[in-house]
Amino acid sequence: MTQNFFRNPLYVGFAAIAVLILLSMSVTVVTEKQQAIISSYGKVDRVVNAYRKGEEFGKTRAGLTFRIPLVEQIQLIDKRVLSVEMEQQEVLSTDQLRLQVDAFARFRITKPDQMYRTIRTEDRLRDQLRTILGSSLRNELGKRTFATLLSAERGEVMENIQTALNREASKYGAEVIDVRIKRADLPAATLQSAYNRMRSARNQEAIAIDAEGQKEAQIIRAEAEAEAARIYAISYNKDPEFYDFYRAMQSYRQTFQNGEGSSNIILSPQNAYLEKFRNGR
């Protein structure tokens, strides 16, 4: 019977295929960047190439791993630093400004067996951390003013968020390495309103400066005119006849030399205005 089985190519082919299927179900390659959970009936049996702090690349326990087909299941977990992006959220600061905030966190799965027991998969863990990140960020920024995010206190804010997030992430076998706020902007409507207020304030300031300048100009002009009147008065007291002649010459110049030659003035020789000419001055 056995000899007939091996002589039949069809049987041999089926046997080879069965062996290959069983082999593929029992052997898995775990790379340097992965750690594997071997479980059976929903319970973790062992962890292959688990994360160890400070381990060097090339000196891990990666390689082939074996499991019992149909009894044990394998789940590959990323061993590298992973990222979770928070969707843009609106946060109300203590100075009643609504901020549009984007943030992200870097984390690593350090206890894959704990992660498997509590939340099962990486995707669920990432979703959970995204929710916790949003909650921690709202709680922390709700205690701060908008100006805080533009000052040196921004680093303290991110440290507090990371501490709160790490406290929750440790429950799922993960470690948060870093938290960053990518942007914290005012909504477009608020920005436009702030811009309008700034422009109005600057316009009022410009009007005040212009009014102050006009006032100072009038004072300077009045002082100059008073000084000129004083000088004229001193000159008049020294030689009244010469002063009258000088003023008459200035008046003639303004009247007869208009610079365009488009006007004609006809006066009687006996006109009082021409007195200085009649006197031979």
C-alpha cells in the first residue's frame, strides 16, 4: 500500500502540497524590526524577539519561529518607534480664544503581551492613544493662555501632555517617547476680527499722531509769526520811513510780478497806492 502511494505521482504531489501548507503555517520569519506574539485559544503563550531597552540591531532574537499549526496563532507587532497623528481639534484657552490645534505623538510598544491582553492590535492601540492625546491636550491647553504657546512655556505644556499620555499608554503596554504640537492657530474668523481691531487701533493712533503734529505745527507757526512781528516792530521803531518803503516795495512785487503776465492792472497816477512812485522813491 505504501509502495503504491509513493509510485503514484498524484499522491506524492498532494502530500508535498500538504507538507508545504503545514510548513508555512508552522514557520514564520520574525525580522529585526518586529516582535511576535504566539497565542492559543486567546491566551498568550510566548513572545518572540520582545523589545529590550538598549538592545543593538543585529543582536536581537529575530529569525525563524515555530508554532503548532491550527492551534497556535502568531501576531506580528512593530518594534520600531511609531507615530499617532491627532486630528485637528478646537480648544478653548483661558483667555477665551478658540484655537485650532494639530499635534502628534511618538510611541513604542514595549510590552506586546500586555497590549494583546488589553487592546489586541496596533490599530486599536493607535486609535486609543489618539483619543487620549486629544483629551490630554484639551485639558492642558484649557489651563493656559494663547500667549503661552508662543513662549518658553510651550515646552512645559508638551511635557505635561506627554506625562499624562504616557500614564495611560502604560496600561496598554506602550511607552510615549515624545509629543509635539505642530500648530495652534486662531480660526479664520477670529484672525480677521483681530486684524480689524488692530487696523482700527492703528488708524486711531495715526489720527492722534496727525492731530498732535497739526497742533505742534500751529504752535510753531504762531511762535514764528510772533517773532517776525517782533522783528518788524523793532525795525519800524529804528527807521519808520524806510520800513514803510520796504513794505511798499514788497506789496508792489506781489501785485505787479505775478509770474505769468496774464493780468493787467490799470490805476490812476493819483492813486494812493502809488504814493511811493510819486514821491520819487
